[in-house]
Amino acid sequence: MLTEKILQEFETILGKERILTSKEDLLSYAYDAYVEEYLPEAVLFPKTSAEVSQIMKVASTHRVFVTPRGAGSGLAACSLAKQGGVILCFTMMNRVLEINKPNRYAVVEPGVVVSEFQKEVEKIGLFYPPDPGSATVATMGGTVLMNAGGMRGIKYGVTRDYLMGLEVVLPSGEVIQTGSLTAKDVTGYDLTRLICGSEGTLALVTRIIVRLLPKPKARRTLQAIYHTIDQAGNTVARIVEEGIIPATLELMDKVIIKALEDYAHLGLPLDAEAILLIEVDGDQASVEKQAGMIAEFCRGQGARDVRVSQSEKESEQLWMARRGAFGAVARMRPSCVIEDATVPVSFLTRAIKEVRTIAQRNQVQIAVLAHAGDGNLHPLVLCDLRDQEEMKRVEKAMDEIVDFAMAVGGVLSGEHGIGIAKAKYLPRQLSPQALNLMRALKKTFDPQGILNPGSFLECAP
């Protein structure tokens, strides 16, 4: 319980202007991109790691629950105050502290917006590949704690692949450094990677060191339209078999296509079953060669139309559809529950067909997006949370999607995390021993259990 005395201690650190307590203000922080609501008792806005440290010392002394939050674009309720207490919002810690071109790294604060950071490094010929769908609002700290991926995952990997080091504040208020500025470092346990993807349960990230790459000199985007899902799936398989690794390889099904056309009038064919969006990047010669080969693969697998961008502007126009997909689909029903199960790439086509069968069997509407190149499915379950009967069918459909993914060697989450959304499924992927080991790590970092209470470790059976 947040008492007036404790609140005054927080005010001594931050001042009243960086603390929200009115219900009207708190409502904005009772949601993320998940579908449930949890009202915090206060929201605090630190500007320095020293302030974060002082806040945690107060929280530790009085056993106040603290939940870290960036932009609130997460999809698993990881940044919500599920058991009350305070939200520590890092949006005011938003400075790019250093971009080091000779050594190709950057140091940023957690509140820096991903897309803004990408623009800054690209100005000097560098490149930060992680590209979550919410990159225009998502913060660097949020992507670290969720180990966010995105559309470039097939070629470039995910957030953890670019982390070199962190500054973190422990629940006790102690500040520690992990990792280093060097390209190689095998000194002791890799605490950087342990904290990455920990969903805010172990420590609070206050500074981030990321590895940068040279910016690709050229890129081409291809849009291929298909009569059937099989044709699209076979194209994905052919590209992978030939050893070509595109920067992105995205699939949209007919429900997504219709929603986008209704919303944005992009000229997409309403009778198509699937669209692939593929991007290749690198030096000019290899990009031209790979784009030509992929276009032929698409046609050879039955694509009825293949379009290849001829300029940066045209590439952006082709990507408008994919980036607007979630917003377009969300207009169709009051609520949208997003799945994130990931399967081995060879099962992608079968998985999409299975999702359609599950939708029909349970009488629910499901649209399908996929990071097709790495088997990461995004079934978008359209529903109305106020309809209890429908939500029972939705839950059953979600159970069946998870069952299928597990049966073919897949995983619960490719990039969105577990949060409370998938905690009940954890024993299907992780053994009791693995879960107990994770809980022991949590207790080592946070013996009082004050950091992000109600997390996946506590919700899991």
C-alpha cells in the first residue's frame, strides 16, 4: 500500500511535477497493448539512474511494488501494475548519450524511441537492425526487457544479438554494470543476456550499450500476390532452401488483405489468399541479383503478380501495408487478442492452415500475419471482451493454437514475451526444474519480490 509518507519520500526525490496520482492520470497507465486493465497507485518519472536508485531504496525499505514501463506498446501485460504499487516510467530518460562510429556502438538511455534512434545512427552510415512493429513508439529499454524482435529477425536476429552491456539498478537500489564496450567479452556469467528478456522481473535498465552495423548500401522490396497459402508457403521454403537470407520475409493472409484495403485503399486484390513482402539488402550488385532470383522463385511457385521496388520511396510505399496491418484489423471488432506462437519454418504453411481450421471449429474470426522467414506466427483473434460466450471460444482457440505449436516443436512466444497472457502455458514448454531455477534467480535478484509482481513466474502453475 502506497501511504502518504512513502509518497512524500518519492516527492523528495522527483518533486511533485514528476509524479502522477489522480485516477484520471493513472488510467492512461492502466493499459498496455494487451486487453486487461490494472490501475497503479502512482506513476513516477525519473530522469537519471541516481533517481532510479533512490526510488528503489525507498521501495525496498517499505516493500512497495514497482513495475517498469516504457511506451506501453507491449502485448503481454508486462508493464502493468498487476498487484498495485507504482509504475516507474522511463520516457523522460530519453537521451542518446554516445554514437561511436570507429568502434560501431552507441550508448542510450532506456526511454529513447527505437525508430528515432535508428534515424540518428543512419545519418552517419550506421544501422541498428531490431525493428519491432511498434518501433515508432517503442522504447529501447522496453525492447531490451522484452528481447523484442521484428520483421528483420530472419537475417539480423533480435535485440539480444546487439546488446554489449547495460547499467541496471537492482531492487535494493544498488547500481551495477554488465558487459563492456568491446566486441568480445567472456568474463563471468553473461548477466547482460540474462536481464534481456527478463520482462522487468530482475532489474531496472538505466543505460544500454548496443552494437551497430554498417548501413546496407542498397535494398529492394518485393510484393508477391498468391491464389493460395500453399503457393506462398512453398515460395518461403524455396528461398530458404536456396540459401538466400532476405532482410525480411512477411506473410499476410486474406483477412489482413481485406482489412487493409477497406482501411487504406491500397489497391490490394480482395480475391488473393496471401501476400508476401520480401526485402533484400546489402551491396548493390548482390541486392539486384537476389531480388531477381526471388522474383523468379515467386513466379515459379505460382505468384500471380510480382512487384519489385525501384527506389527507396517505392520500398516504403510497399511496406505501408504491412506496417498498417494491425491498426486496420483492429477496426473490425472491439477487441483483438494477438498470438505469438512460433514454429519451425518448415511447418509454417501447415500452421496457418491449422489456425484457419481452429477458427472455424471454434467459430471465431482470426486474421494471420507471420514473420514467415523465421516461423513466427501472429494470429490476430478478433473478438468482443464483453461477450463472455465468445471469449470462452477465443480461449479455447488460443489453447489449440498453443497445442499445435508445441506438438511440432515450436515455442510459446517468438518476440512478445509471456507476461500474464501466456503464463498458464509455461509448463507446456518448460520443465518444473527449469521453472524452479528461474524462480531461484528471481529470488536472488529480488528477495522481497517487489519488482514487477504478478509476472509470468508467479502466474505459472
